[in-house]
Amino acid sequence: MSLPSEGAGSSPVEHEPAGSTPAQLRLLVHGATGRLGKAIVEVAQSQGDLAIKGATRQDPVDKLIGSADVVIDVTAPAATITVARLCSESQTPLVVGTTGHNQEQIETLRLVSQKCPVLLAPNFSLGVNLLFWMAETAAAKLGKDFDVEIVELHHRLKKDAPSGTAKRVAELIAAARQSSYEKNTRHGREGLVGERPADEIGVHAVRGGDIIGEHTVLFAGLGERIELTHKASSRETFARGAIQAARWIVGRTPGLYEMRDVLGLKEGARS
């Protein structure tokens, strides 16, 4: 089976080192020629206990997945679903770093997670996942007396907006404030928009140059404000997190997981 076209920078390639042994963890990087995929391959190759697998569009992807211990997907939404269904058939753990999935695709991944463990990660970095935790905690403690605005910056080649990270922050804040993400999120402002509703969460996307990734969460109250900012300076940060997630998910029971499970940040944000 061959994959559909996945867009620029996402074509998988073969990277399995000669002489790999059965004791090595067999890691299939789907999207190995993309920006993040290349970084994952480079970091994985520096770790002696990983055998790196990949596929070109002509390779039998279903057979490659069957011979892998875990798959990391960093491609595009449609390609994610193709690979997820194959992982479901072979019960191979899947780590998804691709963002921009629509609701139907998310539901498909939920169904796949009933057959094999699936980890959805809009961002693999430790710092960003701590940002998730801190933003959720702040939202729960500060309540609706503080207005929330989220600003994210990325390179000019990023295709989806807002970033999966910004969207996840907004979802967590809305839940912490017992509010609706769908009803209360505003993407930018223009014209005579009126006074700002208390429930509103503003989300703003900036694109330009080669910015790897920057996210700021602003809590603005009367007479004071809090700003939480994460800036990424290297994709190696995300690559190491992806490999950590891949190691963690091997041997897990079927289910839908996230990076906070990997990092032990799942509970306690709102306590």
C-alpha cells in the first residue's frame, strides 16, 4: 500500500541502520524528510538502542508498520489517518505529532485508539507541556476576572493556524474556567467589535521568517497581568520529546494518551 501525497517536506524515507539487532526498539518515522522528521531521525540515530525505519511512497507501508515496535507520525492530517488505520490493524503503538486534524479525523483517531495505544501531541517539548499545565492552573485560580489572550508565532511555511499548541492551550483554559472553547474562542479582531466578553479567549497567529515556535499566554486583570511565554530555539527539543513519547507508549494498553501522561503532569493542575 502506498501513501497519498503528503505535501512538502513530509515524504518518509528509509533510515534503518545496517546491523540492527532484535534488542533494538524498531522506530518507524513517518514523515522522516520533513523538518521535524529529520530532527527525530538525527536524534534517534545518536541513541544506540533504536533501529530507525521509514518508507518511500513506493514502499509497502503496511508491512513496514507490521515490523515496527512504534510509529511516530509527523506528516499531514490525511496521511495520519492512513497510517493510523494500518496501526489499528497491526496493533502497533502510534505517536502523532501532526496537527491540523478536523473533528472527523480526531474521531477516527479515537476509534483507532480502541485497538492500539495512540498518543496525540500538538507539541513534544517539555517546556510547552509545562506551559499547558501552568496555563490551566492559572486559569482555574484566576477565573474570569482575568482576560485571556494567546499569541503564537511560527515560520512562514507552517500550513495550519492557529498552531495545535495554541489551540490546546485555549481548550485547557476554557475547560478550567468551565467555559466552551467552541463558543468563546475569537481568532483575531477587526472593525467595531464591541466590548470584550468575560468568557472570551483571544487567539492570534503570526507567520514569518524561520521562527521555530513561540507561544505567549496573557492573563490580563485590573491593575496587573501575567504572561507565560515559551520560545523554541531548536527542533531537537521536539525530537527528543517525540522519542521519549515513543519509548513510553510501547507496551501500553489501547487508549488515547497525551504528553502529560508521559511527563507525569496528568493530574493536579486544578487542585
